[in-house]
Amino acid sequence: MGYERLPREYRLKRSRMRLFLWVIAMGTVSVALTLLSADDLPTSFTYPFLALWVALMGWLFHATLRCSTTADLKAIHVRAMFKRRRLAWEDVQGIRAERNPGAALQENAPDVLVYAFGRNGRKVLLPFLDDLHVNVEREVAVLLEAWEELRGEDWTPDPVAAARIDRHDARHGAMLNAFAVTMMAFVPLMVAALLPLFVDMPGWLESVLHPFVALGVGLPLVFALTAVTTYRRRMRDG
């Protein structure tokens, strides 16, 4: 039974904890050297700023260590940097793993994140329940089994929450599709931006194909149009 495998706790791995501490330490040293070597900065600014930076980095490290996801017989407890959430099993509307749309843009970011959906259908990220820290498929299976056993025999899905979850699914799918299409559009737009260097073109077309316009405007436009179109189609198709 799923509940017999509770409690389960998910925290930052020790190896990633050491890496995080190393990054913070190196960043702090770099900031300190930059400030102390700047001749035009008054000490009245340098030392207070450096003290503030050290305090901020110390708080960030401490807050990250305190973040966790815990599942026991009563609820799922989520401790984030700024607040805590308690999701009683009977209030949970779903637990699922999802692809992380921003993984391609962040080094060492998890490819898969896990969310729980509360009574109102809003999704809650479960910290450190991701493919960098655990076997996601196994852990989600345990939580789903525990949820089905502990939510109560009279549990029924909330229709308002279900509608909100459907909209979330449509948005998430639209984001993933928009990221994929935008990445595929990068090379054609780059080629188009380089064409005026090799081919004579009318002035207006050369302005349109300027790198700032082709990439700075073209890529966001492709992303936005793809996301909106995909979202509307998913909502229409149900």
C-alpha cells in the first residue's frame, strides 16, 4: 500500500548543496574583488554593499537548505523560500510530473518537475521532487497510490478545479510547443538576417531583415503566435 511507504521527504542533495555553496562563495569573492579594486567607489558604499551581499547570499543558501517536500499520513507539506503550504490528501486534485519548459535555457536545471494541484486547482511545485534528486516515476507512483488511499472513499473531483487544471494543461502544452517552434525558427531567422550581407535588397526589406528586427522581434513574435494558437486549439479540442 502507498501509505505504508510514508513519510517521504525530498531535500537538496548533498552533492548539489556543495556545488551551490561553491557557486555562492565564488560569486561573493568575485563581487568583493571587483568592489575593493574599484578606485572610484567610496568606502561608505563599498563595505555596506559587500556586507549586504554577504547577508543576502547567506540567507539564500540557508533558505534553500530549508526548502523541502514532505508527505505523511495527513498531508503533503511544501516548504518554499518564502512560505509553507499544507495540502491535505482530501484537498489534492492531482499529482503529476511535467516537462520543464525552461530546462533548455538553464544549465543543470531539472528536465522534469512534479506538481500537486490543490482544492482550487492551482498547481503547487513540490521542491526537489525532480529528475535531478529522485526517480520521478517511482516517487510519483508512491504519492499517487498514497493519495488514492488517504483522500477518503467519498472523494470526488472538484469541477471548478478540474476546469482550471485543464486550462493549465493547455497553457503548459502551448509553452512547450512554443519553445520547440522558436528554437527551430532560430536558424532560418539567422539566415534571413545575414542575407543583406550577400544579396542586394530593397531598403525596406533590408530594414526588416536587420538582425535586431529578425531575431529581437521575430523570435518573440514566433513564440507568442505559436503559444496563443496552440493554447486556443487545445482549449477548443478539449
